Amino acid sequence: MYRKMKYGDEELEADQTDVVVEEMEMKIVPQIAIPPVPQPTATVPTPTPSPSNPSGDGDRGIAPLPPTGLPSGWTQQQWDHFGWQYIDSLSQ
């Protein structure tokens, strides 16, 4: 629309690639100075590994299965890991 208003209908049909390239070459693009990101000088402390079972159930071993078997929807692997928590939650 801009070119139609500027050049009229007769110029609209012509290839205007040269005009656009010329206009782009005349534009001045400002340079933006980006300061470098400072690198940390202090060492990052390494986290101490937490125990795999923070509740201390590891010394009790694997919880015994209830007389009715595994709870509905549980796998043996889940029971091996969370069995004591399940038993403790029933006694509360």
C-alpha cells in the first residue's frame, strides 16, 4: 500500500527488489554493547548425598507382607520400598 501511494499504479507492476535493497543499504543499524556475563569465582559447594530412605526404615529391612497379601494396586517393588511407611500409616 505504501509503494502504491508513493509510486502510483504504474510503478506497482514493476519488480522493486532493487529499490528495497537500496533502501536497506542506506539504513544504519546501531550496535548494541552487551557486557560479558561475569563468571563465578567462588566454588559451588557439592551437595552431600541424602540417604535413600530418610525415615530410617533401611535398618528394619523389607516390611513383612500383610496377611491378606499386597495392598490392591501395589507391586512387590513398591512394597519393598514403601512397605514400612504403609504399616506406620495404619498404626497412626
